[in-house]
Amino acid sequence: MAVIDGKDTWLDSGAPFTHKGELIRPQSRTFIPSRVTDNPYLVGTDYMSTLQALPEPLRSQMLYGDFHAGVEDDIWQVIPAAWAEAAQARWRDRSPKGEMLQLGVDVARGGQDSTIIAARHRDEQMGHDLWFDRLREIQGVDTNDGDKCAGQVMVHRRDDAPINIDVIGVGSSPYDSLKRGGAQVLGVNVAENARGVDRSGMLSFFNWRSELWWRLREALDPTADTGIALPPDPILLAEMCAPRWSLSGKTVRVESRDDIVKRIGRSPDRATAVVLALIDQPKRARLDAAGGDMARRVLDFNPYERM
């Protein structure tokens, strides 16, 4: 390699040569992988804890210097199949079910699509808030206008659970109907800016969609030990494992729904409903009790402002 006109340039030979009257002697460069423990200046800091929170394959690459990590697998799969399978293996039916905490609704987009409703409950036996009921699938013909779709959602709602619904496209009409009916509903515009960073604090997100999918990944990560339990559903399993992600600098970008449809021939509707149900929207009673401007901003949030 040599610097030519201010740019690093790879050459086929290491022989010296003249460029614009200047003698240039190419030099070889060798990459030597190392571990964070090889650097005495970093060992005594919190840097190792930060690296341990990174997603694979970045975790093994940065922490252990293992740049072969993930080579045999698709390293850009948002959710590893083993993680999703483990969450389904943990699932046990609950009777009675714990408090319903959130509803996630992915509205049918026409044709043979179905509207999918995912409900997240409190798991009293295991002591966590990540038990998902069996998904409700409603034929598109029964949700082909806003009022009909809103009615189906309310049939399955319990415990004044907040409703999280994708408002891009056909979801806007049922959102309006639910809002008029007085339900606590959050219109999710996944094209909006992300709200936070990843668990390690090192990675940001391209948009809200990327962040929401990443939150599901983090909940499923065995090292997080969340206890999340998902219903045994082979279609849901396949859809959770479908999205791919990319990294630009420190920004995570999860591929769009349209890109997934082009690649696998179907929309990940079931997985999307689960992703939406994972959003932790405070219940209205709690917000009303808290009062103040913050509560009003949450309850009056308008998802159309940035569309």
C-alpha cells in the first residue's frame, strides 16, 4: 500500500516507483487481531462491560478478537433462531391469565392478508411482564374498514390495555376509530426517529422500526434472562427470523417490510404484532394519576405529525 495524492492505494507490487516526480516506496500492512485484555489501559475500565453488552458478532469480534465469529451463520439476522425457539419452548398456557398489559395490532393490507392481534400479559407464576398469548388472526374481510377493525380489537382487549397499532397505510383508519371510541391507543409510525440506543449504549438506530425490532432481539437474548415466553407458532418463528440488519458506523438499520416481502414472499405480520405489543405504554389510569404536562403529551400523541 502507498499514499498517492493523499489517498491509501492498494498496489500489486511492493517495488518502488515514481509518481509526479516523487519516489514512493510501498509498505505492507498487517492486521493482528487482539483481545481487549491485551490492552492494559482498558482492562481497569468499564469498557469490557460495554463490549459484553454488544450484539453478536460484534461482541465476540471486539471482546475476544474473534473475527471468525458468526461466519457460518447469517450474521445479519436480527433474531437468531435459537433465541426465538427458546422463548417458544418456555411458553406455558396460563389459566387464568395475568393482567393484560399491551395489545399489538398489525392491520391487514388487503388480498389474503389477515389482521393480527398480539396480547402481552403479566406472568404471575414467573414474575415478569413478557408472557404473550396465542396470536389472534382475523380475516381481512372482517377488518376491511376502520370501525370493523376497531371493533375486533376491542373484543380482544382486557384490563384497559393500551393498544399499539401501525398507522402507516391502512392502519390509520382503525386508529382513528379507536381514538373516537375513547380507547387508549398509540399510533406507531415506524418511519419516525428512534427513541433511544441499544443495551450497550454504543449503537443508535436508523428509525423507530429498527429500534422496535432490536428491542425484541434484546428481550430474547439469553444473556438478558428476561424470561420472555412466546406462543408455539411456526409461522411466527419463521417471521421473527426473517429480518436482516446492517450497521453504518454506529447506526443499526433493520430492513423494511417491503424488502422482507421481496425476499421471502410474505409480510411478517405476526412478528410485527409481537414487536408492537412489546412497546411499554403506561396505562391511562397511571398517567391520569400522575397528571401534569407529561401525561397529557403521552395521551394526546399524534402519530401523523411526522408522516
